[in-house]
Amino acid sequence: MWDSLDLALASITFLSLREKNLLKNNLDSLDALAVTSIEDISSIVGHPIKSASWNVKECVRLAKAAQKIMDSFGITACVHRDSTFPAMLREMYDPPYMLFFRGNPECLDKLSVSVVGTRHICAEAAESTRDFCRDAALDGRLVVSGLAYGVDAWAHKGALLAGGKGMSQVTAAVLPCGIDSVVPYGNRKIAEAIIKNGGVLLSEYLPGVGAEPWRFVQRNRLIASLSPATVVMQAPPGSGALITASFALDYNRELYFHESCFCNDAVELSKRQSERLMAQKTKSAQNKLSHSADSYVAEGAAVIKNYEDFVLALENGQGTQIKQPQMELFDQEKN
């Protein structure tokens, strides 16, 4: 079970899960946190914490505001210590302290596949994403994605097609903000359909917290960790989907690239994006250029053509075990 102190601890961005647990064990209420200084925090966690961002009044305010929003929206939650915390996320080295849900979090117990890609999806990749996710859902898998425009939206919509054939709990969306709002707003009807079908919207951020660029990157690590395998449908250089791919490898998940990544329209989009990055002549741009769908495949990532091919690849152990340098290679950008 969780309480208002947990809400406050979940809002603190400069402490690790271990440090938040230490505070939880040493403080008995939100009122106790309200009189806790940064020096007190340093003493409890056992090392100096230098954070000019510690604003205890704001922390308490956020917790109280989140509680009101949760009551209004019927939002549920769990903390890392709860038995209901998703098992796949327990395997992370940096799991969230708390998760918030709208819909049915029990669907996260199903066998799942994470499906990601660019917002600027081409027609072939859109069709492939829809078909792959429909077939995955019909086979009983939960499709996990991020509710963004492009590949994410097609992934959710494809899974929801299985709902018309009697399947429920077919997809889950991980949001980069509090789940009292939907980002992007244009996909709110997809969010509603996910909940109606028995799926779930989830986030590690308190209700009331807005989307910021760095939260999209953090969100991607949850998408990668929630499934034993991640499939990239289309991802030009610099795409946040490649950040998710890197997270998948970091968490020892399988990584696959769909052949739609390499269709003519996708190749043309990647070419234009590469030209834009080359024109920037920055270290960040060069790092993005060196990490593309092609480079992952060259280093050992498997390419699949449809869901049936994906299942066969899993059964035959054809997933990749390549290791890529990680987050410092990417700006904090949306996928």
C-alpha cells in the first residue's frame, strides 16, 4: 500500500530508488517530510546531497495535488515494494519508485512485446505495424508502446483491432507525463479505447506533472523493460526509437528490426534526416548518425518480416546480444 508520503517521494527527481526507500523507512508521514532539510536527507541516505532544486513546500504541494487528481480520475498506483509492481520492471537497474495507472494494470502480467518507431511513419511501415500488432494481440500478447503519433499510434490501433475479434487487454501505453492528461492530445481517443478494451495507461510521474523532453527519454526505458523483446518498425537516425532499442539491450531484452525499416520510403526519410544531421556539424549530430537501424543490424540485430517471423526468431534464439553505448549519445528528444 502507498500513502501521501510515497506520492511526495515519487516526485523527487534527484534521489535514487534506494535513497527514496531510505527516506520512507525513516519518515513516518508527509508532515515529517515537510520539515526535512537537504542536510537531513543527506544524513538519512548516508552521503552529501547537493541539490538546489530541493523545495520541500513544492514537494508537499505536488503530493496533495496528485491525491486530488487521483481521486477525480480513478487513478490507481503501486510502489516498488508492492507485490503488484510489474515483474518485468523489477529487473531494471533503475526502476521507478511508483507507478500510476488508468485502466487495468493486471494486463501487464501477460506475455508482451514492445513496438516502437518514428513519428514520421511511411505508409508501408504503418501497414506493417498495424498487421504485426494485430497478430500479436490475436496471439495473446500485450502490445506495449508510447501513444505517440506515428508508429506508436499504429501499434495501439493494430492491437485494438483484435478487440473486434473478442480479444481484450491487448495493449498498454506508457506516458511521459501524469496520466490525468494524454500526450499527444490528438491520440486521446486511442487512449480511451485502450482503457475500454481492458488495457492500461501507465506512468511513473505524478498526476498533474506535464510532459518535458527528458521525460520522453525516461519513458522509453519503461517501454523497453516491460517486454522481453522490442521491435523497431521504422527509425531514421536520431529517432528516439533507437534510444528505446539501446535501453532494450541494456536491460538484456531481445531486439528486432522489422523489414519496413528498410523499405524505399523509410530509406528516403533516413537519407533526408542524415543530411540534416550532417549539416549541423555537432558532436550530438555525429553520434546520432553513427547509430541507425543499419548500424544495429550490421552489429547483429535480427530483421523480421512479420509477427510469425518474430515468433520463430524468438523460438530459435535469434535475438541480438549486441551492446551499444547508451544515453550520452542522444539528446533528450522525443521519439
